[in-house]
Amino acid sequence: MQTQIETTNVPPRLHIVPSLSTELRHSTAKAHQSAEGASFIKSLLLGRCTENAYIQYLWALRKIYGTLERALTENKNDMYVSRVYLPELFRSDALNSDFQSWNPSAEVEATQLLNDAVQAYTGTIQNISETKPGLLVAHAYVRYLGDLAGGQTVGKQVARHFAGDKSLEFYQYDFEDIDAMKTLYRARLDEIGTLPGVNISEICTEAQSAFRLNENVFSALSEIS
């Protein structure tokens, strides 16, 4: 005679929803470390970056953030993008102010290597904006959470080593609690991770690509004296 298994007291199996913010952090760890280890960033942190290289850095950032923020604004009603559409994090105006302060002539002869790296970065953003705007979430994650974390360290070192009286608005925000903003941003990402049809793996892969594009920009900047 077969024994009947009592199941009435067995709790239901829980459906665990992956945390998008956690998946992004883990999946991009190596790419993130590689970008942070770029020689240009090391020079910036050690105060060995030349003013010319920093001006070209600002030039590159203006192109990248301008493209990203236009794309986010154009797609702000997208189901995914709307969750991370936070204009208080936008950096274009701050970068324009910094660029004018550091380089009043507003003229920059970017190297071919840097121009190519920036065009590859902005071209990628423009393409996904037109074809798969939900993936803009990955690029926003790389840029804005990076600004709120490691970017603050870079800002302090630039101010310490060679900024003088020049503008550093890129590293400054209108809100005071940066930790609270980071918590909010991660919560918004995790909300995206619960939405219908979301492909967490695809977003993580795009974030890895964003780090590589960023590293290519750093590599080009490391060649500038």
C-alpha cells in the first residue's frame, strides 16, 4: 500500500524576482574595474592629468551626455526609460558651464582617436534610442550611478590637484543627499526588473558594452599630453 504524502502544510514555492540593480552590478564588475583602471583615470586621480587632456575630457563628456540626455528625453514615456528619467541627474548644463570655464575659446581640436571613440559611443546611444529605447536604461545606469559614486571621488581630486578657480559643476548637484539618490535609483532599476517582458540579461549585456565604450574614450584620452 502506497503511503500518501501530506502536503497541506507545505508552504508554496516562492517566485524570486531578480534584482536588476544587483544583476547589473555583478555582471559589469569586471568591465567596471577595467574602466576604472584606465591610465587616464589614474592620472586624473593623482593630479598628473594635463589641462589640455582635461579639456578634451570635458569635450567628450559634453558629446556623450548631450546625446544620452536627448535620447532619454525623447523616450521618457517608454515603459522602462520612464522609471529612470530623472532630469535632476542630467549633466549637460553643468558640463557646458565647466567647458566654458576651462576653455573660454570653446575650440577643441580633438584627436582622431578620441573623436572616433566618442562617435562610437554616441552612435550606439542614438541607434538604440531609435531601435530599442528600453536599453537606454543600461547607459543611464553606467553614467549616472557612476557619477554619484566614483565620480564624486574624481571631483574631489580634480579640485585638490589643479582646478584652481575653474568650474567643477559636473560633480555638483542641486540635492544634498547623494546616498538617498543612489538608493532611489537602484529602487527604480529594481522596479524595471519586475516589468512585463523585461530582459534583464540583455540590459546587463548593454551595460557591459557601455563600460567598454567608456574605456575606449579613456584610452584615447591617455594619449593626450
